[in-house]
Amino acid sequence: MASGQNSAADTGGTQERARRTGILPGQALRRLVEEGRIFADGGVPEELIQPASLDLRLGRRAWRVRTSFLPGASSTVKQKLDRLTMHEIDLGTPTVLERGCVYIVELQERVRLPRDMSAKTNPKSSTGRLDVFTRLVTDHCESFESVAAGYEGPLYLEIAPRTFSVLVSAGLRLNQLRVWRGKSRPSDTLHRELHQRSALVSPESLDGAEPTIRDGLWVSVDLSGESHGGLIGYRARHHAPLIDLNRIDHYPVEEFWEPVHANADRTLILDPNQFYILVSRERVAVPPDSAAEMVAYDTSFGEFRIHYAGFFDPGFGYGPASGGGTPAVLEVRSHEVPFELAHGQRVCRLVYERLSETPETLYGAEIGSHYQGQGLKLSKHFRKG
């Protein structure tokens, strides 16, 4: 166990037996690598394994395509590429992916999942905070971001930069894979049980005595400005410079982002087709025996999309280092018409599920996590302060 990490005993319970079903924690993912269930030429490095997910690396082969696509049950990705490719790209050399274009990249990792295991992917936090839209595609798939139980074969990533053009190269990690044994079974009973045992939301950040739990834990937007000196978010600038995704703590914020400040009404009008970074009013936590995923609000409730990067690992916002919960950063893109958000408006849900066994490591500074204890924080590529 990593130094400074919490153990199962620290969470107020005895050591639990491994469950038959649930999300696989890091040590179970490591076993899949050792068994050759997840593999890559040259091996799968240890640093790819997170508390309840596995980072996926870009390979060298990429294609600029005319359109996004799903292969469907009767086709492979390669068969689609043969028809839709405009030109092939070698990511062995750093390459610009231009905003407004669609690319397919073959990932270095491949899988041969057992029949009782399936997987799902999400963009990593830093990817989503740059408005780089990414989705996993597999052979014969009929939906994005999912890997069917028993699937054996290559993994591909669709990349569509929406706001900033980006410089990428083979080895970059833009997405992460989460594996389930058995079927995904979230329930409000579980959410209430988790909250009663170890608060999922800091009480001080709630509007009322209890959080709203209905098909998950509801999360609202903070437009008060009280926690950040009047600042409520950032709006991406048009025609910003290129971002090299290998550069950390490098770019000046003002060249890429326009600060957005609170008004007297505590509202924000979202401009059509603009990208915003906002933050949740609730300070949330993920207990060590569970993991969570942010689920976008139904578009029937507003003309906007919330979240690109949705996985929350065990330990996020948990423990003394987080100060009693951590706000969730909200990646917001408006649709075709202006839309007014109000302070405290519910915008998305966090859906929690059990892990199949107690994790050996938790999200946090000890494993180099960038966003533990975050406030209104841009991606790691921008200078702090």
C-alpha cells in the first residue's frame, strides 16, 4: 500500500472479502495485465494503473477521417477506415490535431476480456478540461465508450478537438479504462448506505440537511463566487494558440481563457457553442470501497452538455487532505441557443458503485493525482496562480 494511503480499517469497517461483482480496483487490473488479459507491445507499465482505472496510451497509427462513425455489429474499425480515411498519420512524430476535425488513433493497449467482464472508458480529467472530445471505439461495437464482455481485439480512440488545436504524440494518455466483473448495478439504496456511513457530500456545501439522491447523487452549479473571490468560471477564448499536451504548468491562463465573474442575480447565460469551466456547489467525496461516474443531465432540462471526463476514483475528496470533500469541476458546452444557468441549479449526477475488492491505493497526492482538493481548476497544462 502506498505511504499515507487509507486502508479498509481506516474507513470504519473490517477488511471485506473480495466481492463477486463490481468495479475492479488497481490490484485486480494488475492481475489482468499479468494474465495477458490487458496487453501491449513492450508491456503495460505500472504507472498506467490507477486506483480503479487504467490509463490508455496513444499508438503511432492515426487517421484523419471524414466523419465520426460506429462500426456496427457486422464491421471492424479497419473496414470503416478503409472507406472514410482522408490520410494516415504517424504519431511517432509530434502532430497537430486541428480543432473541428475528427481523428481515429489506434491505442497501444489491447484486451482479451473474460466472458464475465466488460469495460467502459472516459476521457481523463485534463482531456475534458481542454474540450478535447474523445470516445473509445472497438470492432463490431454499436455504442461508444464501451467494451463488450468477452471482447478480444484492438482499441481505438476517436479524437475531436472542439476549442483548441492540440499537439499530440504516441504514448500520451487521453482516456482511461474501467473494468466491471458482472453487470453494473448502481442503486439509490447503495448511495444512501454510503452516505450514512461516510458523507458523500460535505454538509456545509449543501442547501438543506440532506443531499438529493435519485438515480444517483445530484450535483448543482456554484455561481455565487463566494469560494473564489467572485470568480465563477472560465470561458474559452476563440483563436487561441496551439496546446502541446506534453507541456505541464506551462501556458499562461489569459491567452486561452476569459474569467467569468458572479453577477447580482447569481446567473450565467451560456453562449451558443461556447465552452466553459465551472464548478459544483457541493463538495463531494468517494469512499475507498467505491468509485463514481459523473452522468450528464438530461438535455430536456437545458440546452447544454455537462461533463466530458466522468470517472471519479476511490479516495477522491476523501480524508483530511481534501478538507471534507472536493468540488467537482464541470465542463460545460452550450448547444444551439443561449441558455441561462442559475446558482444551485442541478446539472448532473454522480453514480456510485462498489469495487469488487478493497483497493490498495487511493486517489490523492501520494500517487501524483493532480486534482485532489481542487477548487475551480483548469487543466494541468496551465500555470498556477
